[in-house]
Amino acid sequence: MLAFAPESLVIAALTIPLIGALLIPLFHSAPNARESVTLATAGALTFTVWSLLPHVLAGARPAAIDIAVVPGLNIAFSVEPLGMLFALIAATLWLVTSVYAIGYMRGNDEPRQTSFYVCFAVALWATMGIAFAKNLFTLFIFYEILTLSTYPLVAHKANGEAIRAGRIYLLILIGTSMVLLLPAIAWTWVLAGTLDFTSGGILNGKTTPFALCALLALFAFGIGKAALMPLHFWLPAAMVAPTPVSALLHAVAVVKAGVFTILKVVVYIFGIETLAYAGSGTWLVYAAGFTVIAASLVALRQDNLKARLAYSTVSQLSYVILAAAILTPISAVGAAMHIAAHAVSKITLFFAAGAIYTAAHKTEISELAGIGRRMPCTMGAFAIGAISMIGLPPTAGFLGKWFMLSGAMQTGQWLPVAIIVVSTLLNAAYFLPIVYTAFFEREPAAHAVGAEAAHEHGEAPLPIVIALIFTAAATIGLFLFPEVPHALAKLMVGG
Amino acid sequence: MRDTRRTSKAPLTTLTGKDMRKAALVILIVLVLFDLVVKHHEVFGIDGTFGFVAWFGALACFCLILLALAVGSLLRAPESTYDD
Amino acid sequence: MNAVTAQLPALQVVIPLLGAIIAAFLRRGTLAWAWAALITALTPVIAFAQLHQVWTNDTISYRMGGWPPPIGIEYRVDLLNAFVLLLVSLVSTIMMPYARRSVAHEIDGDKQAWFYCMYLLGLAGLLGITITGDAFNAFVFLEISSLSTYVMIAMGRDRRALVASYQYLIIGTIGATLYVIGVGLLYLVTGSLNFADIGTRLAEASAAYPRPVLAGLAFLFVGISLKLALFPLHVWLPNAYAYAPSFATAFLAATATKVAIYLLLRIVFSVYGVAIDLNTLPVSTVLYPLSIAAMFIASILAVYETNLKRMLAYSSVAQIGYITLGIALMNQAGLTGSVVHLFNHALIKGALFLALGAIVYRAGTIKLDDLGGIGRTMPLTFAAFVFAGMSLMGVPGTAGFISKYYLIVGALDAGLWPIAFLIVASSLIALVYIGRAVEVAYFRPIASAPANAKDPPLMMLVPILVLTFASIYFGIDTELSAGVASRVAETLLGGLK
Amino acid sequence: MTTSLLTSPASALLVGALALLFTRGIAHKIILLGFPVLALILVFHAPTGSVTANYLGYALTPIRADALALLFGAVFALAAFLGALFALDRSSTLELSSALVYAAGALGVVFAGDWITLFVWWEIMAIASTLIVVCGGEKAYRPAFRYALVHFLGGVLLMAGIAGEIAMSGNTTITSLKPDSWPRWLILAGLLVNAGAPPFWAWVSDAYPASSWSGMVFLSVFTTKTAAYVLMRAFPGVEGLIWIGLVMAVYGIVYAALENDIRRLLAFVIVSQMGIKVAGVGIGTPLALNGVAAHSAAAVIYTALLVMVAGSVMRQTGKTRMSDLGSLAAAMPLTAFACMIGALAIAAFPLTSGFVSKSMIVDAAAKQHLPGVWIALLAVSAGVVLHAGLRLPWLVFFGAPKPRIAAGDPPQSMRIAMALAAVLCMVIGIVPDGLYVMLPHQVTYVPYTASHVLVQLQLLSFAALTFYLMRDLLKPQPGITLDLDWLYRRPGAWLACGFDDLTAGAWTRLVSGINSKAAWLHDLLVTHHGPTGTFGRTWPTGTMAFWTTFLLGAFLLIAALG
């Protein structure tokens, strides 16, 4: 397995999903073959990415492809630890989600499944591009491809609501990236003369603290996928998409691409020390902290399960931004760990939401009374995901929070600590009632809710249950065995 | 008094009986008188004095009851206070 | 062989010109098409040979009739016009296979030859404007191309085509007149009609007659602005594009305005710029507000337009705003952005209008509201539309992005960061109007018009796909676009006083 | 290392908890009883010294078996067994399974040698105990919710403190700390939340009575006692703890004296007892710490016993309010007897476990020459008669007759559990040496001196006299006593709701404002840019000519001026 040169593995990772995307439409009329292609592609990608891991852990930075588009703007790829981590998460969870999606899309008789799988593969291709991008320009290209390829998935249902959500999705994501991120990249280029991700950053001593502050603002708000308030509302809107999309893309790939980019920009473009020394990142703590708290408060009010999860995602994403904004190496490790931790836990929650929808056709939390007895696996997995969201051991959610707190306490920053304390309570406040309702409330009697709602059901189809048990196990497994993400995160900050 | 007979099987219930009240009084007095015999190793001066623990125990209890009554008069609320 | 090589500049114009005359005598449409295609196909070969020569050696100077300049007419090919020549001829050639079906569909059989004649005439005119080094000769070619364009537009099916053509005729004539007045003024003060020659004499003349020199610039500027549809002189364009035959629209959108922009560049940078400090001339002052107005107003107009052809026409006006903005910036990056956008936009708009033509061909309408579900019945065509549209928006990885990137860097280099924001903000409006079409095409139920539509025949489809591919490809490999453009910008700026 | 981790008592109980979920019938009962016994055995077979591990780059000590850990481990395992025995008939598998997890968490904390391991088990306890509260039925939801929030708050404070402490000192091992830095203050705060210290003590009386008759036994044992245990390890001799402890003790007495519900009363008793221990930690001398250790061990048993009694009454009669109860001694003789033993033990009557443990703390105050503390502790000791010592047994089992309640002693397993606990209270009281050898510090302490016995007898009897004389003032009254939780249940909730309404209103206004502005903008754009708008419609040729002229003029003008 190590016979492949790491460079060719990088190229493979960047082509496999695309090949999959091209093959899938050929099997349009043979769903089983089509899904096999998806699974095979996802499996091959997962294998490829995991094969890369030993090289990166050993200190290699395999690079591949370097096309100078115009002088200074290169499409180039290089695997660094954070990108490796992101690619691992995305690829592995894609495999799981593919299993899940088969159960979900068939269980719900969704239309246009071929284009669904194609867009999914393209989105994953874009994710790999983001993960392995060597410079901001390459990252930006794939960032936009990711937006565009997921737009059809958001608007998949093609009803009024879905189309509206699609509009918001495109306008916010493309809008922020065009209006803010692109000028930020151009400005960076004008200032630094390079866009390569470099350890320690490329902006040291290049400009004034005020300009750094403004540039950071352009990046932070320009990367709309990170859902920093007030540019977050595309994410709840995007929840009209089929659940596998919400699960993989709007809990893992797309949103993580956002915070991943912010983290990369802070670590490799600005440089933690440069920013900390200039004091230009302080405001980001406020912005991220506000988002953490405000999104949680909004989540409290949501009765729709996916909407609540979406606002929870908004809040959790800002954890990562907050961790980056604390500007210590250890909190940057926390940010990376939280990307991984939140990915496995939030995907579990979304899987559960989709399982409920598939089996019981329920979307509102208030309808879930007693569902834990009918779907113990699903709701058990949900409970594990919820505990992880609150950040309690023995689940993965503990990891990110731990390093964030370490960084904040180390440098005596009280605001992040207070934010984490308050948001922990808020997270508990909006997740625990769901678990309680599902397991401890009595299911309404059949005659009370009408014959239609009193739908006899058990667990969702097997692929769905397998997928969500896997991710729930991963949520605990990541806590018990955090070595891989931790090693990668440590490598990122050069320790 | 019927009650006394019924619960007489339990040894301590006899405290409610008139005789037992007298007996209890005797015990209390005897306990205090023991102070004449037993040497307390005093630490703060007052704790070696005659009958200190006895009167202090009664007083402490009295004060605590007063405190409780004060708190009760201020903070007692119907059980339905928090019913939503 | 050498003899041929030496005659290339003349052949560049003469071949389509003679071809046009012969085409007029071919009665059958298909035959005329074949002839036109053949003639057109020759032009990029010549253009490429010239570009190669210019790239490796130096400027080509060809004396028409052997008369030396400035007395005789000089055909002068430098990097800038070699580039534009290649662009115009290449795009036309790519489009030619498409023409046959589309023209046969929209124009009656007996008029088809006539149409091809006009087309070749127009092509010859455009190539002539580009290649000539003589101001008056350029006017002649301008008139040739304009007149043939009026005819082509008037041949559109829609009755409004006549009105549009007529209006364009009046406006175009005014523009040409203003141009010729400007040339006349320059001739009065310098005694020359040769661009290069005027340039060398202008400094002296300007000292002697500052007012007429400036007035000359004003007339030339406004005259050319009419032709290139600078806001607010663009109003002829939407109708002309909307009601002309599909092929004509695509051809004009990809080439005509680009040649006008070339002429503007030539006048401003090679004639005035070499003699007078450009910063003292009001070119940027006028171009900044008008370009920005074009970028926004025309884009918003496109958003509310329901006729897709008109929508793209407005979009063209907006894109021309970007190009003129780059000219206004007058620095290396800005000018590179301008020239490269001239190239990219030709490819993008060509692809988009061809795709619309295919929709007209199959579904018979381009009213957005009637096109529900077209993306599913004409998947390849509309996919091309979407990808070209993405390039239009300037999605990174596409050609459109390269142009915008240079413009932004140009704005930042000039210290005009608000303009950088305006550039990106207006390109967001492109997202809205392209997105609107995408929504209708993919997420609405299939309407009656597109119900029986399908992708057009290969002859039409291939040009669409080639141009679409090109508008993506030049976002990744930019040697031919940005590489040349950057050298062009270098040359233009290097010659400045 | 791995094997020793797997054979730790905590892991054993986790396995038991898992097994419990998948078994029924007799196997279920065997597991329920067997695993606590196994844990008890494993406690004594715990590897001496410490087991180390590496996690996230930190050197961890998942198991550190010293004298103190063994004492608490043994007591917790024992209490788990008693609780399991008492709960043998309980039908809620979830509650029992959670109880084993809860006990596992407590044992994990006890044996944790480093802060990270401790924190992990700490939060496992929080989750498991919340589940136990929730299993108390539908009325338990809100108290459980508040319980969870308070404990997650404490947990995150603790976590922040631990993270900071490790980040600053680089040392993960649990050692005695001076609260002289922010992280350490946070650690202390996190521990005190679980200890039932102000201002968060209300969770005890809020959540514990909401649990089931069996659940409260587990709850009463682990959370507060582990907090005392960790306080002993980390913050011995922190003076502030003395005062916090005394306030807790008095609070518990006063509120218990007013309380009507027996289980709420016991919750206050728990806080009160914790107060004495916290004060003992604050005194911090070896004698005081030995006292805290011994008193914790003793308190685990007698508190559990009293809670079992209350559970039995609740299960058998369905009532928990003392105003509804009375004279149950005849109907439930064994329960009544157990209650008396528990009452004597908690009152530290000679020959009971309380006597041999609590007096160490009081003596420690005296030996340290802390007159105020000593006096206060003495007063608090006297005050015990106001709640569990006299008031509870009096009002429930004796006192004025009430309408006859048809009930008997609870089933056999529960009776055995109570009997065992009662016997333990007495055995420790009579033969304290077994307990003393397990104490962490080498201190010779002789509880049974004439003076000591006499002091205790005088104190209790005269306190009882006062109580007897004033008994009518302390009759159970229906109702509750407002507590500090009022702050977050009333004004806090109002504030939250108000803020919520305010922001929701502001948001709605903002959205509608933006929408109307957007609509206005849209209309404006349509007027000007729509197909028939100013810019959109086809201008007459003359207009175009005008603009051409205008532009020409403008250009010339600018040129002329420039």
C-alpha cells in the first residue's frame, strides 16, 4: 500500500472523485450500479487519503501539479497536516454518507438521484482541492467550485422553498467570496507578493496592524462558509436539502471548508505570532463569541430539528474561529481538533434527523415524544452526538474545547473562557430536551394525533442505521484515540 | 394515651409518656452533674466550665430554631410557587 | 512562400473582402455558407502567422500599393492588433459551422447568400479596422463593417429588427461622423493620417494648437464610444443584438465591440499617449464614472430583462464597462485586465449567444418565462450556458476570473481600493442574472416550448462547446490570453510619454 | 498498563452497566449485585503505586491507589452494593445501569491521579447522575434539566481551570494547590459546585427529591462525597472553605428544620453534612483531613441509610410529606428502627459511626485554636436534632397519630439493605479501628474518652430538650422555602424571556425593515432598470443623439477646464 509515491497519491485523491462524477451518469438507469460507483469512488478516495497519512506524519509534504495560471497565481497542491486532517475527515465521512445516502434517497423516493450523486462527487472533489491546496488561489478556486456544486443539492427539491434557499445560498456564499475574499486575496498578493501557505505566515512585517485587522476582517467575513454572523443565514436555509447533503456538506465538508480556510489563513498567511503581536485579531474573538452565543440562543427557539442542528452548527463553527482567534499554538490545535470532533458528532446528529424523517416522516422536535423507544439505535446515537456537542467526555467534543480553554487560560483571555462556559450551558439547554423528549416522554396515543401521524415504524433502513452507528462510535472513538488528529494538529503549529 | 400503648413496642416512643418525661429530666440533670467528675481538657477556657456544653447545646438549638423561624417567615412559599 | 508571407497583412483583409463579393453571387445558401466558412477559416491562419511574426520579431509594416507612409496607407501589425486580429478571426471561424443551420433556420433561403456576403464584408471591415495603420482607412473599414452590420441586423425575423437596425444606423453614422471629424482635426494640426506618424507629430502640434488637439480627442473618443457602446451611448445595442439573427448576434457580440475597443486603445495609447501625458487628458476622468455606471446599471438592467438575448446584451454593456475601466486605470495590471477581458469576453459572449441561438433553433423562444426546464431537455446546450455564465461571473478557474483579477490588482495598485470593491460587487450582479436563468432552466417544471426541444445538431453544438471550453480553459492556461495581454499592456504603457 | 486499566473497579462497573442493559430476570439481578461486589474486591486489588498513560501528549495517571483512594474506593463500592441491593426490585433498567456508571465515575475520580482523568470521570458522573434524576418520572424533567445545567456549569469551570493549570504549570498530577491563580480558583469553583456550596447549593434539594425511591440512594452517595474527596486532595487548608462549609452547615439545618418533604429534608441534611466536611478541609490539619475522610466514609453509609428509609416510606406509602405522614413505626418497624440508627449516627451519638468521625473535625478546630470555628461546629452538631436527628424520625414514625396508612415494611431486599447499612453504622461506631487504619494520615485519635462521650451526650440531650420545648413551632407546614435557585428560576427566567422577546421583536422589526427596504429598492430598480424603466426602455434616437452630444460637450468642457 505504501508502494505508491505520495505525489501520485495526491494526484489520485484529486482525480478519483472527478472520475466518479463522470462515471455516475453513465449508470443513470441502473441505480445499483450507480450506487456501486459512488461507493467504489468513496472507498478508493478514503483508501488513497489514508495511504497518504503515514507520509505526512513522517514529515513529508507531498506536492503535485503546479500550473502557473498567471505569474504569481499557481494552481498547485501540497499536503500539509491540517489539509491532511481535513481530507481524512471528508473522505472517510463521504464513504459513510454514501452508505447512508443510499438508504435515505431510496427510502424517501427522492427524484433526480443521478444528479444528486454527481454533485456530491464533484463537491468532494472540490473538498479535496481545498484540503490539498498549496496556496490561497488554488483554495479559492475549489472553494467556489464547492459552492457551485452544492447549489443544485440545496435546491434539489425544486419547490419554492428550495429555490429560495438556493438563492440565499449562492448569493451569500458567492457574494462574500467575491466581494470580500477575492479582494482580500488580491490585497495579500499585493502586500506579500506570494499566496503560498507558509509556516509562520507571509505577512510578517509587511503592513500596519490596522491593515492586518482590515485584511483579517475581509477574510473572516469573506469566507462565508464559516458562517460567522451576520453571514450565517445561508446555513439554516440550506437545510431544505436532502439530509445526506445537510449531513456531509453542511455539517462537514462545506462548513468545515470555511473554518478550515480561516484557520489556514490565520496560521499560514497571517501567522499566529504576527497577528498576536500586532493585536489585530482581538475583534475576531468578539465576533466569533457573539456568533457562538447568539446562534445558540436562536437554536433554543427552533422546533424544527434540522434548523436547530443548523444553528448549532453555526455556533460550533464559531468555536473553531474563536479558537483560531485566541492566537496561541495550542488553541490552533484546538481549532483543528474541533474541526474533526464536530464533524463526526454533527454528522451523527444529522444522520439521526434524516433517519427520523425516513422512518417516521417527522421533522419537528415536538413530534418526537417517545421516538427513542421505537428507534433506540438512532436516538442513542443522537444522544452521543448531543453529548459531544456539549463538549463532555467521553466524546470527541471534549477535545477541541479542551485545547481552546488551554490556549485562552494560558494567555489569560477571559472572554473566550466565558463564552465557552456560557455556550456549554446553552448547548446543553437545546440538546437535552430533544433527548428527553425522545426517550422519556410518552408517545401520544394514536387517536390523539390522527391516524396518519400515528405511523407505525421501527428503525430506519439498514444502511442508515449502519452509518449512524458508525459515526456515533467514531464520536467516542475519536475521544479515546485522538492520536491522528492530534499529531496532525501539532504538526500544523510546528510542534 | 391510647396511642402510647399501641406504639409501646418501639422502645423510644415512651418519651411521650409522663414517666418518661420525668426520667428524661433526671437523665439531663445527671448528665450535667457528671461534669463535676469528668475532667474536660479545656482549650478555649470556656469549654472547661461547668455545664458549658449543656447550656450551649440548648442555646445553639434555640438560636437555630429562631433563625429557622425567621427564615421561614421570610421565605416560605406555597408548593405551587414554581408550577408553570 | 516568402512572397506570400510578405503579403499577409493585405491578404488578411483582401481575402474576406473578395470572398464577400463572390458570396453575393452564390445563389444557394449552403454553398454560400461553405464559401464563407472557407474564407473565414483562412483568416485565423494569416492572423496566427502574423502574431507569431510579431511575437518573435517585431512590428510588421506593410505598405499598401508600395507607397511609403505617411503618404500611402500603411498596414501596421504590432502585438496589440495581431492579438485582436487573431481573436476576431478565430472566434468567427469557430462559429462558422454553427452558422449553417442557424442561418437556414432564421433567414429565408434566397437571402442566405446575401447574409453571408454581408457577414464576410463585416468581417473584412473589422479585420481592416484592426490591421490598418491609417486613421482614414480605419474610417472606411468602420463604415464597411457598420453598413454590413445594419443589413445583418435588419435580416432578423422579428419586425422590430428593422427599427433596431435603423436606429443603429443613425447612431452608428453619428459615431462614424464624429470619428471622421476627429480624424480631420488631427489631419489639420499634424498633416498626417497615419497613426504612428500623427503620434510623432502630435506633441509639436499640441503645443501649437492645444484646443484642436483636445477637440480631436473628444470627437474620436465619443465617436468610438458610440461604436463600442459605452454607457450611456449603448442604447442601440440591446435591440440590435436582441432582434438580429442569432448567428449575427453572436458574431457581433464577440467581435464588433472588441474592435471598437481596440480602436480606442490605439487612439488613446498609440496616438495621443505617445505625444501627450495621458494624465493631463480627460480620458480616465470620463471613463471612470461611465465604466462604473455601465458595470452596475447595465448589469441591473440585465437582471430585470426577461428576453435572454437582451439580458446578455445588457451584460455586454456591463462587461465593456470593465474593459474601459481597465483602460481608465492606465497601469500595467489594469490594462492587462482590459485586454485580456476583451479576449475572454469575446469567447464567453460568443458561447452564450450561440447557446441562445441553439435554444431559438430548438425551442423557438428566448423569453425566460417560457423556458422552464430547458436545462433538462437541452442538457449540453444549457450546461454550456451555465459554464460560460460562470466564466462571465468571474468564478475562479475560468477565463472571466483572470480578467477580474487583473482589474482588481490594477485598482489596488492604483490605490483605488473602492474600485476594486465595485468590480467584485458588480460581478455579483452577473450571478443574479445568470442564476435566474439557471433556476428557470433546471428547477421549474418543463414548459411547453422546451418540452420537445433537444440538444442541437453537432454542427451547432460543437462551436458552443468549443467556445465554452475555451472560456474555461483560458482561466487555467493563460499564456495566449493574459500572457499576450500583459505584453500588450507593457508595450502600450512603454510607449507613453 | 492496559490490563490494569481494564481491571480497575471503574471499568468493571462500566462493563456491568453495559451488561445490565442487555439482561433480564435473575441474570439482571446477579449482575446488579455482582459487579459492585467485584468492584469492591478490585478496589483492594488495585495496583499499588500508580499506573501512567499518555494522552494528547499529557502524562496521565489513570490509577493512583493510595490510602485515601482505597478508603473512598471501598466505601463507594460498598455504597454501590447497598444501593443496588436496595434497588433490586426497581424496574427501570436505565436507572440501574446509570447508577453503575455513576458509581464507576465516582470510583474513577477516586483513583484518578491526574486532573484530566479526573475530569473525564467527573463528567461521566454528571451525565449518569442526570439520567438517574430523570428516571424519577415525568415531574423529574425540569429538576433534572436544572441539575444537568448546574453540573455542566461546574464541569466547564473545572475544565477551564484544569486546562489553565496544566497549560501554565505543565503538571497534570493532582497535588495540593494554593488558590493563587485564576485556573486554581476555577478548579475550586468547579469542585464547590458539586460539593453543594453556595450559590449553587439549591441543586441538591431541587434534583434529589425528584428522583425515584431508589435513585436518590445513589445520588446521595457519590456526587458530593467525591467533591469532598477532591477538595481534600487539592485544596486542604484553604481558609475560605471553613466559612463556606459553616454557611452550608447552617443553611442545611435551617432549611431542613422548615422542610415538610422528607426527601427534600434529607437533601438539606446532605448539604449540612457536606458543610462540616468542607469546613474540615478548610482547617486542613492531618487530624482534620482524617476527620473529613472518616466522616465522609461514615456519612456515605448513614446518609444512604436515611435516604433508603425515606425511599421505603415513599415506596410503601406513596407519600413524602411529613404533614401527610406520622406514627409509621408500628406499620414499618424495621424501617423505623433503621431510621433511628441513621438518626443517631448522623447526630454522632456515641457508639455510632458519626460519633467516631465527626468529632475528629471538631477536635481539629479546637487543636488549631480556632475558637469561632469550634463554637460554630459545636452549634451545628447540636443543630442536627432539628432535622435528621430527631425531627425526621419523630414526625414520620412517631408523634401525633394521623389517619391510618396502610403500609408495611418494604420487600426483603430493601430491608436487608437497610439492615446492612444500619449494622455498618453501628459497627464502625463500636469498632472504629477498622476505619482508622484506612485513614490517610498517621494520627492517633481516641474517640471514646469520658469527656468526649459526656460532651456529646450533653450537647445532644440539651439540644433535644430545646427542640422538645419548641416542637410546636417546627410542625411541618405545607409549602417550600425559597432558595437561591429562585434567582435563576424567577428573575433569571423573566430576564431570559424578556431578553428573548426583546431580541425576537427587534429581529422581526429588523427583518421586516430590511424586507421593506428591499422591496423599495426592488421597486426603484424596476422603475429605472425594468424593461420599461428609464434605462431599460428603448430610447428614441433623438435622446441617444442628445446624450452623444452631451458626452461630447462634457468631454470638451473637462478638457478645456483641465
